Amino acid sequence: MVLISALASLYGLLIYKDRGYDWQWLGFPLLDSGVQIARTKDTHQLLLRKLYPLHSLEVSAYTTMDNNMVLQLTAFTSCDSDVEARLALNDDIERTITLKCTKSTELRYLSIERSLERVTIELNNHVMKIDFAPWNVAELKKDQFKQLHPEYFERLGETTEFQWSRD
């Protein structure tokens, strides 16, 4: 029964939580939802995400213009107020964070980080450990560098497929 519930939740998250992007798989998902990759339509920025259907949670990562990583946690649940959770990032000490209630159907947390290696989050008495090693986070920074310095790669004879149109 848990497997059927997890598959139904995964299907719901994948179909209805696509955020308007055309997500592709970084690898073939077997026991979990796998890591997905997409490029924004407006700025052509690269995004990574993974869905955790048993927790109705989406974890996303992308870069800022000044080469920091953005960690975004989104819990798909009804809400009428913000919710506190505990978060330990990389090797840092666990701290209390606040997930903001948005649209009364999502709790969202955003943070700017120098790097993403691993995260432990405790939300609603459930603890999740996320390892970013299989995410290929380095690809985000590589893509960002290529987008910010297209003239360098053009001199090398490489064409840039996308150019960021960020402010």
C-alpha cells in the first residue's frame, strides 16, 4: 500500500508540479524520483530538482549571478501560516529555519549558500537526509561560467547554445 501511495504521489508531483519547465532526467530513476534538470524559458538558467513523494517535498538548486548556490525547499501541503523546521547544511550546526506559507498550498524556504554537499531537514517530525553528490551540482557552476563568459568559449571555437538574459 505504501508503494502505491508513493507512486501516486510521485505521479502527482511530476505532472502537476512541473512549474512550467520541461524537466529531463539526469539518470534513470529506480527507487526514487531521481534528479531532474531543466532550463528556465525566460533567462535560460539551469535548474536541478529532486522530488520526495513520501514527504511531498521538492528540493531545487540553482546558481546566482555572483556564483552562490540557491537551495529551495518546497513542501506541498495546505497551510495557513509559516512553519518552523530544523536544517543542517553541509557540516554546519543544525539551525531553525522558517518555511513561508505561499498560496496556502506550499511551504517554501530559500537560502543562498556557497556550496551544496548534504542537507538534513527535520519537518513535521520527519527527518530527511539529502546527498547532493549524485546531483552534479558542478554542472550548474560550469553552465553559469559559460553563460557569463560566452566570448571566451567562442574564441575557443565552441558555440554557446544559450546566453543568460538575467538582470
